[in-house]
Amino acid sequence: MARRLAWLNIDRQDNGDPDVETNFKNGIKMSRRDGSVEKLSALLVSGRYPNQSRLPPERELAKLLSVSRSGLREGLEILEAEGRIWRHVGKGTFVGPRPLKCATGLDLVTAMTSPEEVLEVRLLYEPLIARLAANRASASEIENMRRLLEKSDSARDAKAWELWDGTLHRAVAEAAHNKLLLAIFDGFNAMRSQTAWSRLRLAALIPEHLGVYRRQHRAYIGAIAARDPAAAEAAMRLHVETVRDNLLGLERATPPGNTTTRKMKIAG
């Protein structure tokens, strides 16, 4: 295994820039985040840690990959947003997507339902989740929401936005500290990864919509941070209603069989 990962060693001749490292594999400089993502990806495909096995603690993992702790955390955030790892507070980081109980039943429901039905249920539950998060979120959970908000705000394309948007919404669900609501939320999140859903959502992510979504994200995160349950609930309800109207408006306007997805950069 040591030989397999030998190429991952880093040359620290970085001209004093703490955000840049040199990768010996190709001799080019890359950011700490990109270097960590590359090394973590190589570790995952090496087979050393099977699917759903636990990765070593951060200190050991950083030493194994010869990366900084901060760079490692950034790399883990990216892989978690991509669904390649998942983390459980107090238990560690695990390989693969977060397991969903009763996956077969979920697949059956996904095949039988429609975007309109799913958004109706989201509108019932997510405002409640935001209300609970305003009452129950810890200081560290609120700080994590703010960090994820910055990540989604800085996303430069639709797919990156999708990753950080889903991670932000789940952070709010976790902060509600209700296991049943979290399981329901994970069911919604699994549905959005389905091909038809993903195609529809990406097609709806046009710059004018994203500007509105960014402001709405700031509103409900701000209300949660201010410990204002009523404002958090109202802001989340407005956000889900806006997403619903944009998605269903596009679905109804799209001719049957048209699977074209508009690809465009997100306006800053």
C-alpha cells in the first residue's frame, strides 16, 4: 500500500504560499484543496478502505497522505458533497454514500411519485426543520451552515451549486436534531439524485434564479443564527415555494421527451 501511495508525497517548495503545494506525480502546483481531493480519491479507489468502512481520524489521515489538516478538511468537504464519503458526528468518516434504510422502498416511491408531489411534501417539512434548527442548533452547527453558505455562494457552475446546496440543506436538517425528520429529508435528497430530477434541477439553475436562491439562503440561515424560529420557518417556506414554482414552471413548459439541459456559468 505504501508503494501504491508513494506518488502522493508533496514537495513543500511552495514559495511561501500556504495554499499551494506541488504534486510529484505531474510536477504542477495545485491548491491544498485540489491536492487533497486527488490524494483522497486515490486512497478511495485503492481498495484499502472498502465501501462503508471507516477512514482513520483526521490526524492519522493527514499524516498518511502527507497533507495539511486544513487541506484535508477541505478535501473531505468536497468528497462529502459529491456523495463519495459521509460523516457521522462522534463516529467518524465513512467511505461511500450515506446509507439509506429501506432503499428498495424508496426506489419504488421515487418511481411512482412526481416532482410536484415531492415539492408538496418538502413544503410541509422543511419549514418545520428550519424552525427546529433555530431552537436547537449548536454554535458549531451554525458556524458550519455559514461556511457552507459561503461555499454555495462561491460556486461557479450549476453542478457545484447543486453539491453545496444539498449539503447546506442537510446541515439545517441535522441541526433540527430529530432523527425521523432527518430520515425523511434524506429520502428527498436521494430522489434529487435521480437522473430525471437532476436534469430538471440543472435546467432550472439559471443566473436570475440563483441570485434569488442565494438571498433566500442567507435569510433562513440568518434567522437560524438569530434564534428566530418564526422567521426561519417563513424564510424556508418562501425558499421552497420559489424552488417549486421555478421547477414546476420549467417542467410544464418543457415538451415531452425533451431532455436538453441548459449549461451555463453562474453569474457572480
